[in-house]
Amino acid sequence: MSAFFADAATIFRREWLRYRRDRAYWVGQLVFPVVVVAFIGLGLNRVVTLPTGASYLAHLATGVLALLVGSGGIGGGVTLIQDRASGFLRALLVAPVSRASLVVGKIAARVAASLALVGVLAALFAPFAGIGLAGPRALGAVVLAVAGITACFVALGIVLGSRLRSLESFRLLSALVTVPLYFLSGIFYPVSTLPAPSRWLAAANPLTYGVDLLRYGLIGVSEIPPARSALLLALLTLAATAVAIRAFDAPERRA
Amino acid sequence: MIAGGPATLAQALGRRRRALRCAGVTQSFDAGDPTAPPPAIEAEALVKRFGDVTALDGLSLRVAQGICFGLLGPNGAGKTTAISILTTLLRPTAGRARLLGRDVVAERAAVRADLGLVFQEPSLDPELTAREQLDLHARLYHLSDRARRVGDALALSGLEADSNRPVRGFSGGMKRRLEIVRGLLHAPRVLFLDEPTLGLDVAARATIWDALRALRRDGRCTLFLTTHSMEEAEALCDRVAIVDRGRVVVEGTPAALEAALGGDVVWLALERPEGAAARLAALEGVARVAEEAGRDASPTRLRVVVAEGPRRLPALLDAVRAHGVLEVELQRPTLEHVFLHHTGHVFEDAAR
């Protein structure tokens, strides 16, 4: 078991060495939410009143952070495709390291990167959007939300990534899957304002609970009882990690 | 080693390998002979199918510990598939394989710790530096004294000056050198090399060959390499197995395989070939004489298989002087001929 965590830590380390050099990643991830909040949030803030009681700006700012976490998770799947393309994946697969520790290390690295980004952006939005951590409960909610969303999206990325060989088809297909997930999750407007069929779909969307829990942690507003979201996300994190490990381990490739 | 700086990669490898100790090795034994160490590699009737394609069609091998073994065959013969199965990257469709007595499917975790693999295509993380790459590898193999091992490996790769540059900017030869020292970093008991010099220029190839020769002399690590270069197999390998269409057609030392062909071949083009064949066949040491019609306008040639060709060539020429010798060619047998002999087709044609 200690070898498992040591191996996951090694992978975590390696992912961070890569992130650190990837300036485009940090710039892109930081600029996109700022642009969305500045141009859409500030504009619609005066026009839209939400039944949840939050200002639209606060709603969108927190939603966009969840979006960022989700796309960061998908990025974890992209790194798998990159590792295969560079051949590095084979060097990992022939090492005496469990597949599970590789996947856990990858997910953990993305969770850490996303937490760092959420922290920086939340601080940036705080003066405008009324964001602030109310206490350890709120912090726990943020961490759990980020971990849950990341695990689900990394799993999705690995499921797609282990079947698709080219980055182009991956991008296309992942957009096809994730865009509906984003729109049906309460990122842009509260789930309770959706028409009935969409509301049902949103209830089945794991991201909905992640978005709601993240929002609860950052601005104290939620549509779903936070305890329920938290429990669900904890289970989802484990389930998604298991799915990712299976997807990573299962397909036999011509090495 | 770092202070002095190894004169060559090969010398450094030799020295370093002598300094290494294989600790904590558990050996499983053959049921038949409880005292004998297990062979480094044992493959029994390996079959691997990818859909309709049969990559391996009953490949069997046995490689003793401490030698350099070459798997020789044209592209598409199944060499990479074989290496992938032996290194646990692929599971066989049928058959079984053991590395140092351990099953590559059932005991793959233990097998992975014992082997090193240098891939045909690059398998480095392009964004990491050479040093980070080796350090990562040392961590993946749970090595102690990482800094020393990484430093030694960098020294013997000759890449110290470039150790803090991302591998992305390395040349093919630099990458291959880094891959080889990475493959050796954890002192594997069996090192697999898939086409170790493919795509390298002559100088880079010579460096790699020297390094592999040093490892072979040291004898601590079993080397298993695949190659489609006859020259490489002859230069490096104690034993070779020739594979064609997914199975081993013949196996032995290069010298024995060549000798088994019956000797050297002397080609003679004669002005008046009538009767010369019978005269040659009667000479001592001549195994076979065959006539081969010349292509286009070139004359008919006699193909004479003769033991100790260089020594008997004068006698051969004396015997046919009256027939008017136009051309003489002496061919020593090479693995190329061995391949032709056993498969019935020439090497290049076999590539699918």
C-alpha cells in the first residue's frame, strides 16, 4: 500500500513538472474565467435576478470556476493521449508500478492544479462577486467539489482517451459530450429555472452536484442540500476513479 | 566516475556494471533440474493474433542467462510483438513465457522489476529534462540513492552538459543514449532492446554497439535484442534466432548457423562451361555444384559450395583453367544466406 502511494506521488510529481512549464495552460485557464465573468457576468448582473438569492455575477463566477475544473479534468485525459503519442506511456506501463497508482497520481495532480487555479480566481473575484470562504466546512465543500468534478472528468477523458488515438477526434468528441454536461449543470443558470425535462437531465448530471457544492462553499448559496451533494460527490470521486483505472487498464494495445 | 569522466560510454558501462550487485534475488527453479538457474527467457509456442492478423504463430525460445541474444527477422516478422509479450506489455493469445523462471502474465509485477526495456521508438517525456527523466525512472523503480545513480547514468550517457534541457531538443542519438542508460538505471537482470540502432547514423550506432559489447563482456545482464540488421546480429550476438512470419525458423550461434550451410560459395563465370561442373564436383571439399543461367547477356555461372573457400579457391581455379575463367567471386556465408536457406526467400522480400 505504501508503494501504491509512493508511485502515485511519483506520477503526481511528474505531472507537476510538466504543468510548471506549460505557461499556455496557466494563462488560458486564468484568462478564460476572467473574460466570461467580465463580459457576460457584469453585463447580465443588472438584468437577471435569480430565485436562489445570489447575484448573477456571483452565480456565474462560481459556475465558471466549476467549468474550469471540469475542463482541467478533461485535460487530464489529453495528457494520456500525449503520453501515448510521445511513447512515454509505454515506459510507464513496463515499470513495476500499478495502473491504479498512475491514474490516482494523474487525478491528484489535476485536483491540485485546479485547486490552485480556483484559489487564485476566487480571490480575484471576491471583491465583485461576494466570494469568501465561510470556514472549514466551506473549504471542505470546495475541495470535495473540485476533487469530485476532476475525478469524473479525468475518468471521462481516460475513457475517451484510451479509445481514440488522435488529439483531433478526442477534442471533437469530448466537446460533444461535455458541452451538454456544462449547460445542464447550473453553471450558467440555476437548475430550478430549467424546464422540466432539462431539469431531470440536470438531476442525473454529476456535474450539477459539483457545481452546487462549489457554489455553496464559495458564496454559501445552494439549490441542493449541501450534505447530499457532498455525500454524492464523495461516492462519485471513488466511482469515477475506479472507472478511470478500469478504462486505463483494460484495452490491450499493440505496444 | 563523474570527476574523471569516462573515456567512452562503453568503458563507463563496463566499469559501472562491474560495480553493481544484484541483491535480493529470488530464483525459481526448473522442475527438471533443481540446481540449474532458470533461463533468462523461455517462450513456449507463443501465439498472438490481432484480429485477422497473426503476428506470432507458435514462437518458442530459450535464452540462457548472461548472453547476448538476437532475434533477427525482417520488418513484420513479429519481433516487436515478441518483445512486448516478454516484457508484459501484451498478453499472448496462446502459449506461455517466463522471465528468469517467472510467468510474464501471472507474475508480471515481479517480472517488470527484473527487466529493462529500450524501445524502438522514443519513449521519453519530451517536456522533462534528461535529469528529471532519470530521476522519475529511479522513483518508479523504488531505487535508493537516486542522486548518485542518476549522476552516474548521466555521466555514462555523455549527456551531462545537456542534463537540464528538455529532451524535446535532443538528437536521435542523444535520445537513444538516454533511453539506454535509463534502461540500465535499475540494474535489470534482463535488458530488452528493440532495434537499438534503427535510424541512427554510423557514429551513433558505433557508440551504442560499443556500449552493448561492454555490457555483454560484463555478463551480469542478459541482453535480448531484436534487429533486422544482419550486420548488427553478427557484431553483437552470442546466439541468434531467425524469425519469419511469427515463428523461429532456426536458432544457434551465428558461426554455427553459417557453417551449417556447408561452407563458402564460389561463383564462377566460364567461357566454356561444358563439363566444368563435373570436374569441380570431384574436388576435395566441394559439397555441391549448381549451374545458374546468366541474366540478360551475362554468361552462365557455376555456384560451388565448398568448405574453407579461401584455401581451396586456387585449386578450384586450376581445375577450370581450360574452360576460360571470366569472373570469380568468393562469398563467405552470412546470416543473410542462413535466412535465405531456411525460409526459401530473400530477406527483403519477407518484409510485409
